[in-house]
Amino acid sequence: MWRHPIIKLLAAIYVAWGAWSWYLDRPVRAPDGVLAPAEPLQVDVHDGESLRTAGWTLRVRAHYTISARVLGLQRYRFDALSKLIPEDLALGWGPMSDNAILNKVEISQSNRFYYWHVANFEAISREAIIAHSANTHVIPENAYVARELSRLRRGQVVTLTGDLVDAARDDGFRITTSMQRTDTGAGACEVMLVREVAVEP
């Protein structure tokens, strides 16, 4: 009989934890219009510096700044990349930061990929969706940046400043960054070492 109170307590804790997680991650009600009009700024680097972090070597490929609306975020704790990349951000700019468009686009994330679906392309073309949104693997430069990234919510407009990097783990596992915004599929995600996070009020 002693098990029943424990089960009830565990169930209550689980429900409370779920409610608190939902509250922290609840979407922001974004205003109408294009909220992030600018294209990402990328300056390619030749012979970029190499950095060491947590058993990984990072090679800088480009300096990168992006202002975008957070379309989705997915946090990871147990996969092969989680120690280096604790979360992925689906980011949208230009038409993909506008409620009028986003209300017609279904967006999801899983297994380190970002997915979108539209019933038809009357409001926006396939090419425009691809060119104005991206799944970005974010590597926090330090604990402060990690905390700021962990506080992001869907609907917010955020500016990330840092570098696009290729990453090699000490055991030989590698991940490379996309260097363009118009690619799709495996290898099309940006891998970004984030040095600064600024959220629009």
C-alpha cells in the first residue's frame, strides 16, 4: 500500500515539471508584418582560426550575423552532438518572419532537422521558404550565451552574432556547416558558434 502515495507524488511532480517547462517555452505572440527584414550577413574566412571546446576542434569558416524570428527550437540532451550543440533553432527572416505567411506554414523539428509544409504555394514559393529560413545548430561560446539561448521562445526576434564553423570531435566524428542559404537536406544546416545573443523587446 505504501507504493500508492509514492506513485501519486511522482505523478504530481511529473505534471508540475511539464507545466513549468511549457510555461518557460510558451510562444511569444508576435505582431504582424515582416519582423526581420534583413538578410543574414556572412563574411567568409580563409585559413580561419581553430578553437578547442569540450573535446571538439572548431574551425571558423565565416563570420556570421543573423537577425531572425524564432520559428521553432528543439533542445537535445542525449544525442551525439548534445554536449557541443544543446539546441537547434529554426529561424526565419524576410517573408518567413511575417504572420501572414507563417499562418499558412506548418513547422516542426526532430532528429536535428527542420521541416515545413504548406497546403499550396499561393502565399509564398518553395524557393522563398528555403531562401528565408534555416535550421541552425547553435554552439554557445560560454555559459552566459548558453543561458541566453536556453531562454529563447518561439515568436521572438533574435540577433545572433558569431561564426560559422566545422566541428571535429576527438574520436573522428565530424559535422560541417552550410555556407549558403539556398541548400536543402542533410548538410544544409548552419553550425554556428554563437558569441552574442540579443533579443528584441
